[in-house]
Amino acid sequence: MKGLHLTADCYQCRCDASWLTDAQKLGRWCREAVEAVGLQVVDELFHAFPGTGDAPGGVTATVLLAESHVCLHTWPEQKAVTCDVYVCNFGADHSAKARGLMYALVNRFQPQWTEQRSLDRGDEA
């Protein structure tokens, strides 16, 4: 079960607001980004939440991978996004692909700053 789990919290995103509110647009792009780094899409779910008062609703975008998953949550009222990429390294090391995907995700949202973390999961056994 050895794998790599990457997270990024993106703050004050300068991308077009539709990237934070349009589930289908974000979902299509996520699928393309996953395929561009050479990971395999198994399934996907993109959900737009209703807005509240004057604030638009955010989006959860999840792409299930043969290697594990990528998940995004947007908070348009805060211009914020959380990104989660996890790959299992069963049969091959997918770490470079995971890092390439995270790079693409963060760049899509053009945050003023990010907090990124990397966790090696599992053991060598």
C-alpha cells in the first residue's frame, strides 16, 4: 500500500471566478489534467453546491484513479481551493505523476500563496 499523498491549500486565487463555481468546467479540466500526466481515470463526480445569500456555491470535484484519487473543494467566497492527490505506488512509482498533477492544479487557480504538504504512506513491506 505504499503511496504518496499530496495536499495544497490555495489562498486568494486570482483565476477567473468560474473555475471556483462551475462544476462541469472544473471537472472537464480535472479529467484532462489527470490524463495529461499519465494517470488513469476510473470514475468521476463533480458537484456544485447552491449559493447562500450573496455568496456563490462552491464545487467538489472528485476523480477516481486506477492509482487512487484527486479531489478539489472550492470556496468562491474566500477565493480558496483545497487540492488532494493520492497515488498508490503498487506496480510502479507514480510519485512524479502525482507531483506533476499537483503542480497543474495549483497553477490553474493562480493563488497568491499556498500551503503544501507531502506524506509518504504505507511501508516498504
